[in-house]
Amino acid sequence: MSFTITFDASLKVKRGPHAKNLFRHIARDVDQAADHYFPQRNVNIVPARTPLNVTRVNDGAGGFRWPVTIDGRPPSDEFDDYLKHRLRSVHRPLRRDAVLMRPIVLQLDPTWFATQNSDWRENHLSAEARRYMAAAMDWVCAEFGQPNVVGWSLHLDEYHPQIQVLMTPVTEDGRLSQMEFFKGPHDLKRQHSALRAAVAASGYDVEHRVTERSREHLSSSDFQARADRLRAGAMKLDLDIAETEAIAMRLRSRVSVVDNREAELASREREAAAAREALQQALLRAREAEQSARRAQANAVRALDDANSERSRLEQASARLESLPPYFERWLDRTTSKDGTPLRERFDRDRAKMRRQAGAPIYNDSMTPTKPRPGVEY
């Protein structure tokens, strides 16, 4: 099975901001690595894969090197610096409408990647893919002159791997002339065939037959209009696919958010149930404590009532003991018992005994006023 290879040099870059925008588009990986981010209009770009791109700028000594930041400028500005350096070799003043660059797109057949290197997104390009693309770059440098290659970038962050080359058409005698490098349909057909032969020499099973697309592109201006329409249709399809993927991503994100919210609500419901249970237990303990306090208060009131009753009884008993008629006092002081003991002494002993039994304080003689006792009469 043979495969095609894309060689697209249809774009023309003149004066104005187009060149700088193209530099920032092609060298987006090195710019972002240096913390310079510029908006990209290509919806096919997968930003997460941009760091996998490989970008090089002409070093002016027959090779290519990694672009770097100079004085804080984006690394992509090195493309502009080299372009200006190369254009200084042009002997005549540049026209206003001069074509400064012809970008070239080189791409192996997507079918080849699907069948021979289908894991390129996960495991990078295979050794064969790198060899075939290197052969294509060698052909570009040989065809247009290495000093005319401002720089190139291998893009791995789009749907299919491709090399984008920036070529400025400066002739060996110091003229800026794209027509010297793209002389017409016949010469463009030759370039297609030469590129296929160069890549086939590296082992790529290339389709040498010029397809209908190639014939129309090379020989008819109408094909460019049809190609533009096809490209616009493909871009719209890509936009629709990207939009569908974005919608699917948003839906997945919303599902994830809903799942997280449901989990959070379930957690809050469990916490609320635990809080309600704790509150019910606390209310139950509070009611039990209130009932215990009421019982203790009732017991205290009853004890106080009992104490007050006992105190009243004792006070009444003590009052009865203390309140004796005067004539009875005189009788006690004058009378003696049969054994000769004064009744006063016996009465005091008995009264003290009754006080002890009643729990009332015992008063000794020093606590009661003493009375002079008359002699005992017989």
C-alpha cells in the first residue's frame, strides 16, 4: 500500500503584522515555554500537547537551533530577526507588495499514521516517521537553499503531525523573487515529484502517481477556489467537532459537579441527622435533670417544713418548761422531799433531763438568773 505526502506552498506573506502573527503561531511552543502566551485562532490545536512541538530557527551558520528569549522578548521574535538579517542581503529596495515569505506545509499521509504509527499521540513519533520527515526537510533545504529557511516547527498538537517551514525567496544574486522558486504549474509538479522521490529514498512507500487533486492544483486557478471551499468546509466540520467535544466536556464537567453536590448534600444530611440525634439526647438529659431538680426542690421544701415544725414544737416545749407561775417557784424553793432533798434541785434535774430528751439546748445554772432561796420550811 502506497501513501501520499502533502506539499503545500500556496500561502504568501507580505508586509504588515501577518508575519509576526505567523511567527507566534508556528513557534507557540517556545513562546509558551518562556511564559509568553499569544491567542491561537486554529481550533485544531490541543494546548496540552503544545509543549511536545519541536521548533528551530536558522543559526546563520548552516544549521538550526532552539529559539531563545533575548532581552525579555518572545523567542518567536528570533524568526523575525533572522528574516530581517536575510533580507539585508537583497540588493534592491523591497517593493510594497513584495512577498517576503512562502510558508510550506509538509505532512505524511494521515492514513500512514493510522496504520503505521497509530500511537504517536501517546508515544511520540516512531523512528520511521522522524526519518521520513527529516528527509522532507533535507529536500526543502536543498530545493530552496538552507539560508532561505527562516525556521521550521514540527507540530504535534494538531490532528495530524506536520512540519511548517518558513522560506524567504532570496536568490543567489541578491534578489527577492518568489517566481524564481515557484515558476509555474509545471515546476510545482516537478517539486511534488522530487519531494516524493526524496522521502521514498528514506523508505517511505510513496504514491508517485500525480492525483487528480495535484493536477487541478497545479494547472487550474479554479481548483484553488474549490480547495478554499473544501478547506472552509473542513474547517467548519472541525469547528463542529471541536464544539461537540467542548459540549461533551462541559456536560461531563456538569455531571461531575452534580455528583459532587449530591455527595456533599448526602454528607450534610448525615451531619444534620447526627446533630438532630445529639440535640434530642441533650433535650432528654435536660428534661431528666429538670425532673431531678424538681424532686430535689420538693424534698428540700418538705425537709424545711419538717425542720420548721420540729423547731416550733421544741420552742413550745421549751416555753412550757421555762414559763412557771411565781407561786410554783416559791413552793419549789420552800419545799423538800421526804429524803430531805430540796424540790428545786430535783425539779432542775428533771427539767434538764426533759430538755435533753427533747433535743433542746440545756441551760446550766449560769444561764438562768439565780434567786435567793429562803430557808426550807418543814
